[in-house]
Amino acid sequence: MATSSQKTSRHPRFVRRVAETMTRQGLIERGDRILVAVSGGPDSVALLSVLHALAPSRHLSLWAAHFNYGLRGAESDADAAFVMRLCERFNLACLCERLTPPKDLCKGRSFQEAARDVRYAALLRLRASLGANKVAVGHTRDDQAETVLMWLLRGTGTTGLSGMPGMRLPIIRPLLTVRRADVLAYLMEQGLDFREDSSNAAPIYLRNRVRHEVLPLLKQFNPGLLDTLARQADILREDDACLERIAAEQSARVGRSGRSNDQSNEWVVDRTGLLALPLAVQRRVVRKAIQHTAGISRGPSFGAVALLIDRIVRGRSGSSARVQGVNVSREYDTIRFERGTVHAVTEEAADSSVALPVPFTISWSLTGQRLQADLAPPSSPSTDTCSLLPATDAMLDADRLTLDLRVRAWKRGDRFQPFGLEGHQKKLQDFFADLKVPRTMRGRIPLVVAPEGLVWVAGHRTDHRFRVTASTRRVLRLTLLDGERREPA
């Protein structure tokens, strides 16, 4: 009985070469279920032919997927018909879909870029529905060289210059080590037709100009340019992977999850720790923070990250910017990344308040916390006892104030006498600044007020006027529930 290697040896040289590459790089394994993207062009036809030839010996299950954007009218329909006939020849199921990139996805980008994202999303969706474990696409060494040059022309770091990986599961690129000329020779040898996309010659697309103008010119200086660029991409991919591992470790060291609620997700980074890192790692930590917060896998651009480091990380406290739906702000020694829109508390919102009966518990919508008020038994607590309370608890002399309590947000002009300052008055704005309370958080902090004035800056400090003394007979106890517990200020 013939072995798998013996069966493979009877295949054409091109098939054997691709099979050896896939085995060496671990692109396919025995029994894989593979969805193959087939446009009808030479690369995808060769890819489908090679995998079909290897399927029996490797026990592969194959499907083909073709996407019709309908941009070239009858030509696009003819491409779809051609792929259907090819799959019939190979006795393979073909899933053909019409795709149209949403207009918002095309904003600020070429149609080709938007179409690529929609195509990959559709391939992953089909893979899941079929129960396939891999998706094969037909990029060649020529495509790799074009991609590296395109990124170089746009300006990029090591991630862009590392080009396309042979495998980033579930995507595999079995033809990435072969040249387009070898693909065409194989198709001619096998008598396999293919389709030519007329838009591939249109000079309006950057890739086409790189393919037809830039690469031929550069090959005059270096005939082995394709191999040179591929080798460079391989080297930079390893460097990039190393930096990514370091950045992941440092992100966990200098960053942490912030408060989260229905409107936003937060990631908080220690500014001092971030600035102590090499600049290359700083950039990646910032990029990872945005990706984590926004729930995206790519971006932002190198330029956007560099601007954030210059203007926010190295900028003044209170500076902020918005990148890819994430608000990035410096708050003293903290860099905060927050998804969603940060709304400043308006005067109207600050003036509005919520009644806090005693005893009762209310919800504070700006933070999702709850405030509880009740009267404690007359146990004659001392001032010292009150100073040891956690910041989420407050004990006040109930007879020194009117129990017509309300809860509201901070507004300009608020003043109080912070406990511990022996009756000295302070602007609440200055109090927040002294404690380095982030500007974005100040308007969310619940303030408990009575007709006599501000009673408690919840989670921070009570007013000295209403302190508990030895003569206190009734104690008003206020508790902040489900909030971040802070050490007493």
C-alpha cells in the first residue's frame, strides 16, 4: 500500500513544493477541514488545485467560497460562473455570495481595503457555519512584496513591514513562498484556465501601481527583490513578535482594568511606569490599551499613537484626545483609556438632585453606585472612631443638620469645611485637585447635601461642621455601596 509521501511524490513538482512548505510550516494537518477562497484568478485556482490534489492523501475536507461584488457587471457574473464550473470539475461544494461593503466602512479608505475586510468577515462566518477549522487564501511571494512596499510607502513600523504571515489561524497562506510566475507555469502545465480581473490593471489603486510600476523598476536594481523583501518580512515578523510579547508583559505590569459600567469600559495605565519603558514598547502598550478598550484587533495608526504619547502621555494633566472611539486622557500620574462618550456634567445636571430619605437607599446613576442613609443607635462614638471609618462610610451628628437630604453632582462654587481641617473652608475644586481626583471623575462623585450645606463628598470626606463629638446623641450613618473602595483621605 502506497504511503502518503509516496502518493505526494507522484504529484507535479509545484504541488510537491507547496506540500513540503505546508508540512514544514505546520499549515495543514491530516484531517483538516478547509474553506478555500477562490476569486477565479490564477493564484486561487492554483491553490484550489493543489489542495484538491493533496486531499485524498491528507484526508482533507474542502469547500470553495466565491464573493461577487457586482462592480464589473457581466464580468463579475462570469467570474462567479467560472468558479462554479471549476468546483464542479473538482467535485467540490462552492458557496457563492454577493457582498457589498457598507458605506461607513468605505469612509476614508479605498474600496479594495473595505472589500477585503468584508471578505474576511464573510470567510470566517462561512467557516463557522461549515465546521471548517481553516481558511486558505492564495497570496503569493509577489503579493508579499507588494504588501511590504505599500506599507513602506505609507509609513509604518515593524508590524506593517513584516507583511503577511503564512499562518494566523484560522487563516493560512500555502502559496506565500512561491512566485506568481511559478503559479502561471503550473496552470499552463495542468491546462487549467483562470480569470483575469480587469480592475487589477486600473492605476487608481495603489497596489496596482506598485505591481506594474514600482516593482519592475526596483527589480532593475535587484533582480532578486522578491526574495529580498520576503526575507526582510520574515526577519521583521520575528522582531515584531518579540516586541509584542514584551509589550503584553509590560501592559499587564503598568495597566489595569478601570471602572466599567453600561456606557464605558476603561483601562488605566500608570504614567510613570509607561514613561520608564523604551519608546518602542511605549507605543505598543498604548496601542494595546486602545485595542483592549475599543474591542478591536487592529490600529490605531503609528501616527495616532505617536501623537497620543507626545500630547497626552507627555502632556499636561487634564489633556485628552479621542482615537477610534476611545477617550484618552492624562489625569496626574494616570493615563485613562475609556470607551464611549465622556459627557461633562452640565449646570442643569448639577442643579438637579435626588432626595435621600432617612432611612432609605437610592441609586446614583452617574456611577451605578447606591447611597444608603440610616440612623445609628446613640452609642456615643468618638471623633477618633469616625476618622478610622473606610471612605465608603460616613458618621455625622444627626442633630446638627436638617434631615432633608439630597444627592447631587458637583457644580462650580461648591465649598465645604473638610473634616480634619479644623473648620477651614475650601473650594471643592481645590479639594479635588489636592487629592488628584481625575477631572473626568469629579462631576460623577455623589455629594450629599442638607439645607445647612454640603454634608459629605461621598467616598472622600465629610464636612467638619457635622462631625460626631462626645455629646452626639443621634448618629446619621451614610454608606456608599458597590463603589470602588478607597483608603480614607
